[in-house]
Amino acid sequence: MPNYGFKVVFADPKFLKDAGFEKVAHLPIIFDSEPGYARFPNQFLIDRGIGYWDPKWRGSKRNPLPPTRVSMKNFAYWLANALEWAEVRGVDLMKADYASTLIGRYQKEMLKGIWSAYNKSLSPETVNSRIGIALEYQMWAADKGLREPFSIPTVTSTYFVDSPSSSRSHEVKFVESRRGKVKVNKRLLSFPSTDEIEAWRRRVYERPVFGNTEGLIADLILNTAIRREEAACWRVDTLPLQPKKWNIINPDQFPEAQSVLVTLIYGTKGKEYGVDEHGDKIGPEGQIHVPLWLAHRIHKYRNNERLIALKPLLKQGKTAEAQQCILNQSVHLFLHPVTGQRYTGNQIYSFWKVANGAVTWSPHMGRDWWAWPAVGRKPRLA
């Protein structure tokens, strides 16, 4: 029988709601390699997603702020990866221990590039995320009596933080973390040089068909430090449709230095206040500064390349009414030039990596690069 690998799928929320499963309608589902419904992993995702279990309270009380939809999606993909690794390597996560299996084998293979899509060492952030969720799954299983309890070696770090309520102006904090975690010290990270980033951008723009759209997404992240999910959720009217309505916050400056104030609410980090009819998380409202020159590029894209990208989608409508319905439902700015569908956060990450930047170069690192104080305010990348 063929091995189909572990897959993360998303059911139709309306179908689940109508079937009486409204509380879990937003949660991802893992199918195993047979394929079949992965019973224990999915029960873990359900308990995690609705707050019945978390690594802090260990089920002793319900978490009033369960993870967001985006977090749960990430948890599912990370867990599916760990489960597939375990199956391929003949490891039973219900019996495996932390030190010799998760750290000694799984983490080691990811760091060496043995267990990665491109045979390259994975970033510390990716490795820690996968190990962390696999460990949570084991902790959950132990709490449910599905496996023997096991020990997690920890280390306590001490640091000082500013404290306005302390006469010494600082106070001591103690943080306990698991031993074996890959260290990520941003002060030691080496950003690509401006020349290397420019070469990477050229490779993005030179991609046939996709280059102009994906290059604009990359420049938006590099010049505003938005998250890739915020870029994926960016609406046609996030930047007001009429330039005369743009809120330019420094009109007294030269046009090259002017910025437009833009409000974000969809896909933003933090508490989830709901999900809109297009499947986007409604998060805390925030404002960003978009360079005026970049705002003009966004405006040009939505009036040109985006309309061209819509054509394949509109052809699916057999009547004028059907096409108008498709048009009304297409609210996201960045559309795939071939399918007309919106770009997702995963697609943004994928094209970012495919363009062969530095090993650690990612959308998140692009945000760090924008804000990195040692480099200073970044030059215009256009």
C-alpha cells in the first residue's frame, strides 16, 4: 500500500457547523499516511485549539485565550512534520523520550539538513517550533495517560529588566526553558549585505509570470516590516483606492521621503476577535507607514497586473452575474498570476526561499532587517 505521508487539511467550516461541530470548525485536521484520520494528534489539536489543554496549565483549567487560527495552522503543520519523521524513522512518539529522540535525532537531522525539503540546515526558529510542538504532544499524551510520564531537562536564565516601580530602576527576572533548545541570538545573526539582498530581489523579479507580483510583496515586507500573513490578508482597499484620500503624514517633506499612514486589521498578530467571511483573522488594529513611492507602486499594481490576474478566475463565471459575484468575493490585493487566487502566507514564504537568498533569509528576517538598528534606516529598495 502506498505511503501518502501526513497531511494537514481544512474542512469546510459551514459543513462542520451544520453537523454540530461549530467549536472545532476552524481547526485544522491531520490525516496519516494510510490515509486516515489521525485520532490522537487531532484530539491534541482540538484540546489545544479550544483551550482545554496548554503547556502552562496542563489541563488543570481552561485557557481563556486559546491559540489563534494562524497559530493552530502552524501547530498542525509542525506536528505533521514530526509525526512523518517518526514514522519514516520507525519511532513511536508515544514512547520516545525528549533527550535521545527529539534532541538527539529529530533536531540533529533538521540542523544537518538530513530532514529538510532542500537538504539544507533549517533555521533555529523552525527547528525549535517543530521540537516544541512535538514535545507538547508528548506532554499532552502523558497527561491523558496515553504514555508514561517523562522528564524534560530545563535550565533557568536570569536577566534584568527596567522597572518603573523599583527604586533600583530594574528588577531580576527568572526564565525557565527546556535544555537543548537551539539558541537564536539576533545580535549574532549576520544579515545579507545590501548587494546580496539586491541580487536576491532581482531573482525574485526575474521569475517568469510571477516576478512582478512577488517582487512587490517582498518590497512591501522589506519597506514596512509587515508580517507575511498581513501581506497575504492585505485588501484591495487597505491602501485607499483614491490617492487624494491617502493620509500623508509628512507632506512638508520631499516626495521621496513622504509616507502614507495605513491601518491594518486582518491577519495582525495578537488576540483574535473573529474571522471574516473571507477566512481572515480579525486581529488588533495597527497602523504602519508605507513610503509614498511604494504606495504608488501598489496603486499601479491593483489597476494593472491585478486585473490581468483576475481573468482566469472570472472565466469560471458563465454569466455576468456570476462574474460579478466572483469579483465581489476577490477582496485581497495580491493575486496569483496564473489562478487568480489570493497569495497565502505559505506561498509568500515559498517564493522568498526559492529565490536562493542566504540560508537564514526569510520574510521574518526581512522584517528584522528593516528594523535592525546596527544597519540604520534602510535605503530605498525599488
